[in-house]
Amino acid sequence: MRAIADSGGDAGQGEAPRKKRPSSAARRPAPAAALTAEEMLRRALGAATPRSRALWARRGLSLRGPLDRTTQAMLLRQLYMAYFETRRFERAAEVAEQIVALDVLTDVAHQDAARAKQALGDIDGAVGHLRLAARTGPASRRAFHWWTLGSVYHLARRYDDAIGALTRAARWGTRDKPLYQGHLAVVQCESGKTVEGLGALIDRLSEVPAGQGYGRFVLGQMAYFDRRWDEARKYLEAFVQRSTSGRVAVAIALGGEIEAARQTLASLEKR
């Protein structure tokens, strides 16, 4: 059949056959429904705005047929992020609960749910999820979950609870142990306890990767309690600048720490 089609019939007799024009349907781009859930997830991950992220996540979740649980959980997490970044915390918490029910990366889902609950002012709800995260997560992430719990207690000024959680984080911690030990020292200082060796804790944390990012908040607060005013100002200003100039979700999640850092900076102006 290929040879006959190529010859165009009896050459030289009659009018040359016309080429068939492609139909308009063939010229149109493939509709979104033709994309796979994995492709929609990829587009959600690379979305430039929360609206676009939510759009692709919803499209992926609305596909007919069975959806792999891991892909479903990851699509739901992108929807969660879109709600969180636009401060729709109740919807974010609802989506996080759906992810928890899927039993995929359960400790991460509990962390997300806790973040939304904390933003809503539901501290007990956040605490419950973080305790479950510490219980269900792998040993390699247990210290991180206890530290996050201690941070929530710290911002709520529940110092005894914070000390208990941060003590566990420091016990389980490995690479980030100086961060957990430093944060524990900050809470102890705020609660009125005397902490020996603050200088050594500051030096230790400043020399490891954990001293960057959130670590600057802890370093700044420790330096303040150690009366090292210039260092405290340097660390806290760097923390606020970095936390408020990047992703919106980071600024929202660290809202309590940013406010605490600004309060300390304001007190430094009087010295």
C-alpha cells in the first residue's frame, strides 16, 4: 500500500492529486485532559503563582480513573501550599487532613497540618499533629519534629513544654544538634533560668550549616541574652531579611519568629 500511495496513480494522466489538508482538530493543541496526572503535578510544582499551582493540582486530582496514592498526596500538597500561601488556612488544614488519611509520608502531612493549625491560632491542634509526626516519622526526622513542637510551644510562651520538647530534640539530634541545643538555651533564658556557656553554644552553632536560615534567629536571641549586642543585631537583621524576601509560605510559617526578632531588635535600639 505504501508504494501505490507514493506513486500518485498513473503519472502524467489527468490532474495531479491534491494534498489532503489536516483537519482543524489535528491542528489544535492537545487539551489539558490529555495530560497525565504526573505531568499536571510537574506543572503545579513549577507554577509561578498560587492560583496556577491550585489550578494544575485540581486538574490532576479531577482525572477519571484510579490515581496513584503518592501522586494524589503530592497533588494535594500543592493544593495545600496554594491555600497556605494565600492565607486560606482553614482550607489548607482540611487538605492536610486528606493527605494524612492517605497514609503517604504521614509525618510530613502532620507537619503541614500543624503549620495550618498554628496559623489559625489552634495551638493544641498543632501540638497534636506534631506529636503524631514525631511518633510516626522515621528516626532520622524525629529530632526535627520534636524541635518543631518545641518552637510552637516557645512562641506560645509555654516554656516548660518547650523545654521538654527541645530537650528531646537535642537528645535525638545529630547534624543539627547545635541548633536544638541553642534553641533550648534561648527558651531557658526567656523562662528566667540561668544558662552557663552561652558563648560556647553561639560559637558552635555559628560554625555549622544549621547556623544559617532559622539558625540566625537562635543565634541572635542567644547573643542578646549573652549581652553581645552587635552580634545579636547582625544575626537578627539577617534572619528577618532572609525570611521576608523569599517565598511567601516561608514568611507566613515564620511569622511568629519574625515578630519576636523584631521585638528584640527594637529593644536593642534602646541600648
